[in-house]
Amino acid sequence: MQFAHLSLVRALTERGTVQIDAYVIKTHNYAIYNGHAYSEKPPGPALMGLMVYAGALPLLEVPAVNTWLEWLAGEPRADITSRQQDHALRVERIRRFMVQYLLTLVVIAVPAAAAGALLYRFLEIFRVSHGLRLLLVMAYGLGTPAATYAGNFYSHQLVAALCLGAFVLLVWLAQGQGGAARALLAGLLMGYAVISEYPAVLIIAVLGIYAWQKLPGSLLRMVLIGGMLPVALLVVYNLVAFGTLLPVSYAYSVLHRSEYQTGFMSITYPDLEALWGLTFSPFRGLFVRAPWLLSALPGYLLWWRRGELRAELLVAVGVSAGMLLFYASAARWWGGDAAGPRYLVSSLPFLALGVVPLLRVVWDAAMRYRLAIQSGIVLLVLVSVMLTWSEAVAGHVFPAETLRTPWSSYIWICWQAGYIAENLGIVLGLSPGVSLLPLAIIVATFVVLTALLGSSVADPKRMHSISRNPAFEG
């Protein structure tokens, strides 16, 4: 999937066209229309990456950078390519890898990190401590498939960040915090989510109902205006590519046409096998990889019983359940070669919110075995982090869709063989055994900075004003 986005970025930047004929060999996700190849994916991520790609190309031509790339191509430990390739081809592939790395960093990872910081700030409305907010943000950011797809040029984590951002802005607007500019921004985020991943329209529909119920007409109009601007980009793209206003790329899919001809664009009705597969199966089960998220189920119940923020609760439940049922109705619910249930990534922030009321009760209320329960939750988070990252960095590709038990038939084998995903450490020439050290340093730095930032922005006066807000009283 990431090569479908990358192919469109390259076609627009290098050739000034939306046709990906010259790059189609790199992706399985393409459509053929009037004899030309096009990405079958929506253009949002590629459009965001245009300036990044255009700026990166000249940097790679700097003599010092070229010298470094030449050295990497001849360094056996920088093994992101086959040693059988010609030296010039190895240099070119390393160059493309560096560009893709930069694209992923700017377009996907930075919005994902911003979503984590925003989630931390948003959790103030639940009146939980700095430590609990930090625990939830770290659990979400490091112990769910969000971590996996924040490091790959897929649309899922970008859409998660956009939808969470829109939701937070709408809640603040409903509280009377902000005006027309914030409403316009919320609409922009909602619209861009749709042009980045079409099924995100389900999340946006839930957010739209919330906005309709909570916002005055003047702000609601600004949300609509903001949402229409990205949609206008999509209309222009579809007119240029397919000669129509509608997003029809999937109708011309080459390799997955039979699936898209099932039901309505591959969607029929929820299937029990798919529901099991997306939740508890080793194949693609979310709760197998992130068992701490099971806490959201009793958390939602506690949230409702407290009588606070019930409209926001309905949004969280609606998004989480709606996306699960939607993808359980899809012909290819497993998402091809993937690490975990990639299609559910966009809804994970809303599922994580359901854990907050349970954390609040377990840490604040006097109860028997409280320390044991707290320890159990922390242990589940640590296990989730281990499972998430062990799958995310095993091998150079995600587990194949033919492997129904990826842990025993792929992930464990890769780790035993030292077969680690392409990463910055390998590009720097580190051996596979220590190549993840730069990533570990980056993650540790992020955790420390988040903790320091959280301590500095934890304003007691702000927390007091929130706690006294009638909207949040039970």
C-alpha cells in the first residue's frame, strides 16, 4: 500500500502527472483506466508528501551526501538491498529508501507524535493525573498497531491523527473554547481524513452528528466550509485521472477487482470469522497484540454510569464499533500482508479513550487488591509494547496474508535469524543485532520529552476550571 502512495508522489514530482505508468511495477494497488496506470488509493498522503519529496531530491545530490551513499552501497552491513545488484542500482535504492524514510517521518510519524501530545492534553477533561495521562498516551503510542503504522507510509495512522484532532477541536468548541478559526481547522482535518482513506467517512459521519448536535449554526457552517476544501482537491484529482467527480479508482483495480465487485465495493455484512479474526485471532487479532485495550470494554460502561461526557462517549463507541463492523463486512478484512489489523488503526484513539474511566477508578478509588489490579494493567501494557514491536520490526516485509499463525511461522523465525526490518540503524551501517538502537534512543527521548512537557503544561488552575465546568459534572 505504501508504494501506491509513493508512486503517486514520484509521478507528480518527477513527471508532473497523476499517471504512475513508470512506477507501477513497485505496487500491487493500482488501477488501469484508458490504458494508463493510476494509484487506486486516495491522494491525501501523496499530496502531503509532494513538498517533502521535492525538497529531498536536491539534498541527495549534494556531493557529501553522494559520497556517503556510495559508501553505504558498498558496506555489507547496510543490507537493505540484495548484494547481487549492481553497485549503481544499490546506490539508487538506498537513495529511494532515504526519501521514503523522510516522507514517512514528515507525513506520518510527525502527525502521529502530534496526536499523542494532543491526546495527553485532551485527557484533562477526565480529570486524571499527569501520570495516568502519560501512561495512556505511551500505551496507545507504543503498545498498539498505531506504533507499527506510524513508521510506514500507510494512510491509517495519518487518518487516526486527523480524526482525533478533529474530535478534540469539536469538543473544545462545544465547551465554548475557540471560534471560527478552530471550527475551520476541524473541518479541514475531517475533510483531509476522507481524501486520505475513504472509509474514514464513517468516522467523519459520527463526528458530523456530534458537531450538528453540539455546535451553533455559525460554527457548524465553518466546519462544513473547512471540510469542503480537501474534498475539492479530491474532485480535481478524480477529474484529471478518471474524468469524473466521484472517487472511482477502486472500480478499475487490476489485482483486486473480484473483491471490489463483491457487494458494494467489497462490503457486504459482518462476518463472524472476520469479527474473530480482527479481535482475538493470532492472525490479525487486535486484542492478541494489545491486550490492554480490552480494558476499554468495562471502561465504556464506567464512563456511561458516571453520567459525564455521554455525547463524547457515544462518539468513541460509535467510531470503535462502527469501524470494526465495517471491516468485518469487507471481503479482504485482513488487509493483505500486514502486521495486525491495520484497517482498525484509524479508530484506535477512540478505543483507547474508553480505558480512561477504568484507570481513574483503579488508581483513585479505595478498593481491595488495588495494587494487584494496577500492576496487572501495567503488565498488560508492557506485554502489548513487546508484542507490537516484535511484530513491527520482524523481517523486511510484514507477515504474508497466507500465514495464519504469523508469530510461529514468521515473526519468531525472523528474530532467531536476525532478520530485522529496514531501519535507520542498518542504513547507518550497524549490524542487525544493534540496528534498533537508534530507534530505541528516539523512542526513549520521545517518552522523556513527553513526560517533561506534560509536567510543564499541567496547570492546576486550568485543571480546577475544568473540574468546575458544569458540562463535566455527574
